[in-house]
Amino acid sequence: MIAVSLFIVITTLSMGTLLNANLLHRKAQNMRSIMDNLNFVMEDISRNLRIGYNYRCFESGDEIPSSSSEMDTPRSCESGWAIAFEYTYGNPNNNDDQWVYYIDGSGKIFKSTAGPYDLASFTQLTPDEVVIDTAASSFSVLGAESIATNSQQPFVTIKLVGKITYQNVDTPFALQTSVSQRLIDI
């Protein structure tokens, strides 16, 4: 009788521990999936910027033009909310083939690979669980201007700060990377 009671108690505790471990494993897998997605977004932006050129940074108060020659005018800035650039196979004479990444007011990152640059042409990259802090996140571009006015190789720093909310638990994150243009521009 004592042996059976002891067996039942040990089995019940073991099942509780096993179920808890399974729950923690699923939570960790889901959080890992969200973090992998965020890392993919950062890698996508940096890889495409590295092989692009004619960087144009958009600061607070700037709007992304729906389609104009302004998209091809390189411009540096210290803390932009969006960046446009000519993709490696793009045509500098075509104003509707620039790639654009931007952080919107709700804390999501969007991407467009062709104009016209209206809401319908952008795709959300970040999952809904990720919220980017728009005040702390930015695209910083140095040396984007033409060779005649600038002797620095174009250089972009991408800074993403925010939080991941999963099952009512907030996990803060801060990612930063820097990219220089492959095309020699000095």
C-alpha cells in the first residue's frame, strides 16, 4: 500500500515536471522563431544595402515620394526613418525601381522593390509580435552624396530597438549593424 502510494506521488510529480518542460520548450521555440525572423529582416536590409548604391535617407518630416526624380538623389542623414537606394541591377534613369525600407509609426518595418511607392506596394517584414521603438531606431547614412561633394565611401548604420511581446511577456531587444557600399565611391 505504501509502495503504491509512493509510486502515484512520484508519477504525478514526474508528469507535472514533464508537462512544464514541454510548455517551456514550446515557448522557447516560438520565441526563437520570432527572433530568427527579426534577424532575417536585419540581414535582408544589410545584404541589399551592401550591393546597392545611391542611398537616400529620409529624416523626420520627410515623405517618401510616390514617384519622382528625388528618389535617385543621394542624401545622408544621421537618424532617418526610411532609406531608399538603387538596387544592384537597377537603372539610375528609372525612378520606379528603387528599393525602400521604412519603419512606420506603429513600429513595423516595410519594404518595397518597385514604384509607385504607395501603401499597396509595401510588404510588412516584421511579425506582429515585434514592435520597433521608432524614437530609438534609425537608419544613419554617411557619405551618400556624389564624389564631387564628398570623399567618403557610403556607409549605413541600421539600429533597431524594441520589444517582442509573446503570451503577454515583453522581451526587449537591441540590434545594430553597419554596412558599406561594395561599389567603390571615393
